[in-house]
Amino acid sequence: MTVYITTAGIYRMLTDPNPRPDTIAADYPKLVVVIAQTGDEWSTTGKLVERHILPLLRKHNVRLVEVARKGPTKKDGVAVL
């Protein structure tokens, strides 16, 4: 099952079980978070993710997958980082 959620939603899901959607089990090692590196990220966003989100994902054993384009065109494909 695929669920689309914001970074703030991930933070809240991992820190407060009350608003957690029924579709997301508390068995976090089965959860995979996929983020796309677009190249347009603000440097402060990266710093905040490193400081707050990555440690939280690590604490709950949530798998993280980063993807980015291999080149400027769609035909260049996608790289899993």
C-alpha cells in the first residue's frame, strides 16, 4: 500500500500515535519512506532533516530510500541513492 505524507506528517506519526492513519501499522521496520532529491532543496531543509527526521527514522527502524534524476531529461532515468 502506498501512502503519501509530508515530512511534518512523518514526524507527527512517529512522535504521536493518536493521529496515525489506520493504514500505517506501528510495525515501523516494514515502513519505507521514499524521498526525491530534486536539486531545488533549500540548504536549511537538508540541515533540519538531518537534525530531526533522520534520527527519528533511525530510532524507529524506518527504511529510507532517496531517489534523484540521473540527468536533465526523463529518458536519463532515476538513480537510487
